[in-house]
Amino acid sequence: MPTNPPAAQRATAAEPPAPLNAPRSRSDLFWSFTWLALQGFGGVLAVVQRELVEKKRWMTREQFVEDWAVAQIMPGPNVVNLSMMIGDRYFGLSGAATALAGMLLLPSLVVLSLAIGFASVADHDVAQRALRGMGAVAAGLVIATGIKLAGALRSNAMGLPACIALAVTAFVAIAWLRWPLLAVLLGLGGAGWAWAWHCLGRARRAHEAASARARAAVPPDVPAKGAAGAALAEVAADALPAAAADTAAPPAGTAANNNPASLTDADSGQAPQP
């Protein structure tokens, strides 16, 4: 008798993800990245992740991590590279140019104005303390965003342990050993690429083997050909003579009833002749 799942199980059941949004127009793309750039004081990674993933829902966390990794290895500012990738994804080359203009046009004017105003107070002790405080806040934003995005690594092809190992190795190489950033990026990035390629190939082969086993377990709906058809024909040939013999043999106790002599003797009232 079917039973309903417990309430706790129903509550924890995975729900289908909500559909992603998209920029409504190039104007929406321009002003979205303009507003994003104006907020990017210090911890720009935290602002970008919050705006694109949580608020606008233009991409998932997994997509953001992958695109941000690509933007890291491209020359130029990471957030500018990411904005051009997103613009090109939705509107092609014109979208990439629109996103670039949104990131640089109005924010550049604001930065120039702030730079001119800051030059007159840069040597004051209050300004120096304020900069140190903002640096600590920016570091906290980056760390918090990194922890928030770490959950997306569970679905990575390399597996969570390999991702953690690469992240820890990169941190040690840059923060403690002071290795050049380009060398760490190329070395660990190449190792991660090779391991991901291996894991994807292994997963593909396992999927193909499972599909082959599933196809072999399902009986065919149409007559088989080749060796399988010959085997089926042989089994059918062995089964047909036995079925014909069972059909031709009379059931037990019906031979006397089908004998004409027995019927004649019974009707005449005489005993049957031996």
C-alpha cells in the first residue's frame, strides 16, 4: 500500500532551480554594469557576485565560478573581462562593447573626480587610517565571497578534495612562498586542467558503459538480426517440435471415448470385444 513520504523528507526534497534571467536590452546591460562598477570599492568580487548571481540572477554560482576563472587568466582587469564575456553571451560583439562602456564610461569620470579631490588630503593621518580600515573591509568581503562560492565546487568535475588541494596550494605559494603569480597560475592551472580532463573522460566512459548495460538488459521490441536472431531462431526450432507433440497427443482418458468400436458396443448394449 503506497505511503506518503514524511513531512521532513518532503521539505528537504530538492526543488528544481528557478529559471535564470537575462538582460532585457543593451540599455539594461549598460546601466547594470555601470551601477556595478560604481559599487566596486575594494572587494569588487563580492559586489559582482551579489549583483550578477543573487540579485539579477543572470548566472548560477557554478557558472560564475567558471567564468571568473576564465576572466582571471585573460589579460586585463578581471571584472572588465567578465562583463565583456556576459555582454557577448547575450548580445554578441555589440553586447561586449556595451558592457565595456558601462564598466568604464561613467565610473572613470567618478574615479577622476575622487582622485583630484583625494590628492589634497592624501597626506593627512585621518585619510591614511580610513584607507587602512577600508582595506580590512575589502579583505573581509573577498574572504566571505570565497567561502560563499566554495559550495559551487561540489559539482566540479575534479571533485571537492582536488579543488581544496589546489586552492590551498595556490594560497601557500602566493601568500607564504611569494612565488610569481603568473607561474602559480600557469602551473596549478595546467595541473587542474589536466586532472579535470582526466575526470571528465573517466565520467564519460562510465556513462557509456552504464548505457550499454542498460540497453543490453532491455529485451528488443523487434526481431533481432545477426547472431542474436540466429540464437532466437534456434530456441524457437527446439521448442516447436515439443509443442506439436503436446498438441497431437490426446489427453489421458479420452482414447476410449474416441474409439468407434467402443462407441458402437456401448450403444448396442454389448460388452466391448477384446
